[in-house]
Amino acid sequence: MSGLRERQKVERRQAISKAAIELFERQGFQNTTIEQIANQAGVSAPTVFKYFGNKQEIILEILHDADQRALKDTRNQIPEIEDPVDALCYLERLLTGYALEVMHPSLWRELLPLILFGGDNGLPEGYRAMNDALRAEISGLLRELQQAGRLRADLNVDLAAFLLNDYSHLQLFRLVNQEQPDIESHSAQVRRITELLFYGMQA
């Protein structure tokens, strides 16, 4: 019986998230209320609050899950990838692909300025905490490559992770602001910058 209840809770949480994203994409994040989300999901507003403290938490959970999928899939593939640039480009491609899979570019266009440049909606602080955790994971991935001898021993992996993470946000912002997001051109530009970072500007 407890197993059934837990499954129902998971399904209800997923239904609320799905309803929220549908509304965010249709009418905008800022214009959507918890009451509207509850109505779309077929539950009461107090039920939504049982699962999420606010609509910002819905967004953050969806993005966190997408990031974790990308990290897990990349770690599974790492043993097969010799070149660290290939590994990092693979991770970035998954992070971007999953991000666009869970949220339409139009929603990203609305959210990224709020996330990156601030506002009073609670998103920037929550996103920063989540992104700090992602950056730590990228540092860990780089450290594994370093320990495997694929990166030089004196590389500052935390700084490298910061640069890659910071740049990826700028590139995502450019991508979602294209009328038709060009993933292939985006990936090619990410590879050029990653190669520059890792192979340097030495003669």
C-alpha cells in the first residue's frame, strides 16, 4: 500500500511539473500563477504547495534533473573518450540538448535574463546554488581526466570549470535567441572555444 502511495506522489509531482511547463511556455513564467498551475494539473493550490514551495522550485527541479541526466550519461561515456575536448563537448551538447528538451527556447529566452542578471522572483539565488553544484560536478569530471593523465597535472580544474560553465551560459543565451536555434553551429563554436582553452595560444 505504501508503494502505491509513493508512486501516486511521484505521478502527482510529475503532473504538476508538466502542467507548469505547459503554462510557462504558453503564457510566460511571470504571468503564470500557482492557482493556474493547480487548475491545469487537476489539483488544488494547497496540493501544489505540498510538493513545491513556489513556481521557481518547479523550474529549478526540472533543470536540476536535466543536468543530472547529462552528467550521468557523460560519466558513462567518459571511459570511451580519449580526447578531453571531446569529453567536454559531449557534456556540453548533452547539457544543452536536455535543457532544450525540458524547456522550449521561448521559455529560456524569458528565464535566462532573470537567472543571469537578477530580479526579485527568487530564481537567481536558487539557480546560483544549483549551478554551483553543477560547476563542482564539472570540476570533478575534469579532475578524473586529470588523474587519468589526459590533462596536465598542474591544471586548475576549478578555474577551468568556471570558465566553461560561464561561457556555456553565454552560448545558450545566444542559441535560444536565434529564430531557429542552430544546434550544429552552436556545437561547432563550443568546440572551437574549448579547443582554444585546452590547447592554448602557444606558438
